Amino acid sequence: MSRETHPRDDEDDDEDDDEDAFARQNASHEIPNPNRTVTHAERRAMGEKDDGTTTTTTTDVDDVGDGRAREKGAKRRSALPQTIVLKETTDGSSAHTEVWDHFSVLVWIASDCCWTVETKWTMLPLTLVILFFSHNAWVVRKHPVEFRHALAVFFWLACGDGSWAVQDFYGSTAFLEVWCVCAFSAAIVIELMQMTVCYTGDMADVFQALAILSWAAHDLVVYSYYALPAGGREASLVVWWVLSVIIFVQVLMYLILQYKDLQKNPSTSGFDYALALFAWSFACIYREFGNYYFPKSQTFSSVFVYPDDPLNMRWFSFWITVVGSLPLAMWCVRHVRRLFRATSKDD
């Protein structure tokens, strides 16, 4: 007779099932051993004192310190954006956006370095700048807050600085001059509106808007300086100093906070990004200071030849930018290598 039809086997199975159910029931109501010492962690979990009375769960001083440190770190990270240009795309892929933003900023810094040495090769990275920042504005078109930031950056870098570079190398026209001023002004107006909209406790958006606004206004002041009369130039210099201090404080604070995050998370690329922005910002202010106060010393012959004039701030600003951007460039190279390796494995 098979097992499926044996009556005694059926009875045994029923008894086993009853025993298993009884064991599970008793396990859920297990009586603790009175001779076992209850640990401090268990007392905290049960909310009991030694006398058995119920009380509020206590917390160690170390746990309180760790909690406050984590809360402080979270507030610090939420106060500043991971990237200056964008935070996330419409699908929430912040990591993807971070990559695009890093490459966009690196290409712009390369364009600015070429512009500093006055080579017409500037047009090559400048074309990539226009493509990158056009893409950045497109991918966040359905995200109102990020789209306004990306649109302001597009007007500031791709339109304003782009037309400015074209004028420096190929000559200026009335149309380009008006277009350049309008592009910088559009970026300023967008971020002014953004600051009124996002002033609801989101400090990351406020910081982002203030950073873009400061730089767009700074470039507008520098661009229009030589077109102003003598009295206007003095007022323009005062505005330039104010904006330069604001920019320097912003990028320095951003660098310090990203360094603190780097100590917590060594794999982050935020510090490389912040260092590149800091070096580029400082180099631009340093170079403009030389143009304003020591114009005759600002000549450029070769990047590999130390200048005879120690006041040649253009040469020093070039190398400050290059050295400060090397970590970000290395990160971009490593990312491209990872992409190629992933593609080769898929094939």
C-alpha cells in the first residue's frame, strides 16, 4: 500500500502538525529564565528599570552625540547642492545628472583656460560648452526649479560668455554686444525670480541661485567695464569687489563642506568638483585684478615659460585653474574608463 493511502501515516502526520503548531505557539510566548541576567541594551529596548517598573527609554550619551552628528551632517548636506548647475533630472537620477554636470564644468574650465592663453582653439571646447549646457537645460525641462537654474546657466555661459569669446577673437559688432548684455541680464533676472520662489527653507536652491546670480552679474560688470566712462568705471570696480568677495566666500564655504563630506564618504566626487570651482573662481578674480590694476604686465607668451614680470597674473591664473581642476579631470577619465569597460563586458 502506498504512503498516500496508509491510515496510520495520516494519523502520524496529524500528530506532527499538532506538535509543530503547539511549539510555534509556545515559542511566541516563551517564559524568560529568571536566573538569566538581562543586559542593559535589553532593558533599554523594553523600557524597564531594574525594579521592573516601566519608564521612558533612556539613551546613552554616545548615542546622543552620534545622533546629533548625523543630524548636523544631514543639515549640512541639505544646505548645499551636490552640484552647482543641476541637482537631479526629471526621472530623479541625481547620479546621472552629477556626471553630466561634472563634464560640463570641466569642458567650460578647459574653454576658459584656452581663452586665457588667447588661442583660437577656444572655439572647440566652447562649442562643447554650448552642447553640454543645452543638454542640461533639456533634461530638466519638466522640473520647474532645476529648469530655471539650468536656463540661467545656459544664458550666462553658453550665450553670454560664448558671445564674449567670439568678440575677443573675431571682432565685436553692435548685435553681439547687445546680445551679450541681454544674455547676462536674463540669467540675473531668472535667478532673482528663483530666489523669491525658492525662499521657503530650501537652502540648497537659495545657494544655487545666489551662486549663479553672482557669477552672471560679475561677468556683466567685467564685460561692460571698458565701455563705461571714468566715473562709471570707479563705480563698476566697487561692484566688482563686492561680487568677487561674495563669490570667493561661496566657493570657499562649498569647498570646506564638501571636504567634510569627503571624510565621511571617501568615494564621493563632490570635493573634486568643489576644488575645480574654487580654483577657477579664484583664478578668474586674480586675473581680473591684474587686468584692472596692472594692465601693462598682463602679457602672455607661453604657458611653460615663467614670466619675467611677477605681476603677470594671467600666467599664474592659468596654472591655478589647471592644477585645481586636475582631480576633477581624473575623475572624468576614470568614469569614461568604467563606461568603456562596462560596454566591453556587455558585448
